[in-house]
Amino acid sequence: MLANYLPVLIFLMVAGVFGAVLLLLGFALGRGRKDPEKLSSYECGFEAFEDTRMRFDVRYYLVAILFIIFDLEIAFLFPWAVSLDVIGVFGLVAMGVFLALLVVGFIYEWKKGALEWD
């Protein structure tokens, strides 16, 4: 029974050695010089070394949650599109209702100003 796991163990060992070799090569060949561009804030727009108790704007989280909600819409659309020929008209109507509810929610958020960043 344990012999069935030998290829998995060999794969994990090869992957671990390969990862360690690449990390060591990166440290050995990398310059490691810190310039102002590397030390500047990246993507989030906040400075990296400020007070940890600073307040975040709630709109930042609201936009993140809205992105997740509408991103999940795509996660539901893909399997629906693949199996549309099997589920037929009922599936088409069900997805239409689902998309209509999402559009109503999106319009509500838009009217409330949740998507404004000013």
C-alpha cells in the first residue's frame, strides 16, 4: 500500500530541492541594493512604515467586497455556460433571474455612491 505513495514522495522531494536551489541562486546572484523605488509604497498606496493603528477608509473595504461579489458572478457563469445544453430553458431562466438580481444590487450600490472614491 505504501509503495503507491512513492512517486508522490519522489515528486515532493524533487520539487523541494528545485525550489531550494532556485532560492539560493536568487540570493547568490541578486544584487540586493535598496533604492528609493524599491522602498516606496506598492499598489495599496500606503506607506510601509507608518503607525500600525492608522485608520483605513471604509470605502476601501466596500470596494473590495463588491469586487468579490461580482467576481463570484463569473464563477457561477462558467459552469452554467458549459452545461447550458443539459439544463435547458429552466437553467436559462434561473441564470436570468440571478443576473437580474445582481444588476439590481449593482444599480443600488451605484445610486448610493459606494463606487465613488472622492
